[in-house]
Amino acid sequence: MLVLRFAVAIVFDALAFIVWDVGTRPPLQLVRDVARGATVPAVLGRGVLRFITGFALLFLGAVIARPGMPTLRAFTLIETGMLIAALLVENLIGPDLRRRRRRTPA
């Protein structure tokens, strides 16, 4: 049951990274996108919604995983490992999911 709890938490963490698109966007490009988006209200609104959605998924992953960890120190170490695993998952499936989402009509 503990392994399932951690696996689900990793999935939520990976979904947060997919929503944030951290795997394909270099940091300088991210800063440019944020600066450009801050001047267009619709783009800024979508960006804020993406941030909130990603944060909620990341928080949900931590909430799901926390009961399986006896101490705060264990939580910090294990959560760090799970975030690294989530980044790997995002790197493997994130580009495909984003490509599929772009192809579907909005």
C-alpha cells in the first residue's frame, strides 16, 4: 500500500511538471514568456491558472505521500527522491502529452 501511495504521489508531481512545462523550456525562455505574457491579460490569466493547477497537483502529491513517512526529515528526503522521479517521468511522457493536447481542437 505504501508503494502505491508513493507511486500515485509521483504521478501527481509529474502531472504538475507537465502542466508547468518544465522539461522543454529553458529558464531564460521561461523568463521571456512570463514577461511577454504579463502584458496580455488573457495570457496572464492562463499562466496564473497553469501555475495554480500545477501547485495544486504538487501539493496533492505531497499530501498523499506524507502519511507514509514517519518524520519530517524522512518526508524531505523521500519527497526529494519522488520529485526527481517525477521529473524523469515528465521527461519521458510530458512532450507526448503536450503534443496530443495541442492537436486536439480547443
